[in-house]
Amino acid sequence: MSAPLQISTRPALEVAIRILEAADLPTEDLTHAHVEHFSFAGSATQPTGLVGLEMFGEVALLRSLVVIPERRRHGDGKRLLEHAENHARSAGVRSLYLLTTTAEQFFERHGFVRASREAAPAAIRSTREFAGICPASSAFMSKLL
């Protein structure tokens, strides 16, 4: 059995941007305020994984989940996702949403279902990620917490 994954909160903005860019994930709208609800695995300067949320009361957008190639298939993504879900739940979030172009099957395995973009809550629709950063072809998914 592998050792528990050490997950820390609030990575430095520059570090979060670096790991996201390495995975070709969007960063252009990230600010210091965003990383308040981001968590990372590994060291503060060389994280091996990252997960981020944008919180809007009872709904949240899972805005990023990335694991470096060397750590994939070790359960790190699952543990980071569980950490984000627990954080959201403890903050009163009841529904979690995401957009993905590459990881739909991963999220389906963890309880997310395809949703209609038209049915997205207004707070989610107003995010830059939903409104324009992610392509319209992205899978829009949701999960009740």
C-alpha cells in the first residue's frame, strides 16, 4: 500500500500557474484570490499535483485538477479530488461542477455526470472558465456532494 498523499493548501500563485501550464490547462485568469481554495501534493516549490475550486455559496467550480506524468496512475488524482470535495462540502457546497476536454471518464468514475450547459447555475456561467476560456466542446459535468 502506498504512503498517504501529503496535501497542503494555498500554493503560491506562480507555482500553481507553472504546474497548470505544464499540463496545458488555463491560467490566464488566475489571481492570488483563486489559490485560497487550491491545494497541492508534493513540495511547495515542486508540487506533484494540484486541485482548485472556485466557490459560490452552495455551488463550486472544480477549476483545475492536474497530476504530473510521473505520479499518474498512483491514485493521486483521486485523492486530490476527494480532498477538494471534502473542502467544498465543509464550506457548504452542495453541487460541484467542472468542464473538461480530456478527463471525462476519470470524473465519471468518481460520480460526476454530464450536465446541460444551459442548466448551469448563474454563478458557474459567470466564471471566465465557463464563459470563454474552456471551449464550448468541453464536457460540462456535475456532482451532488
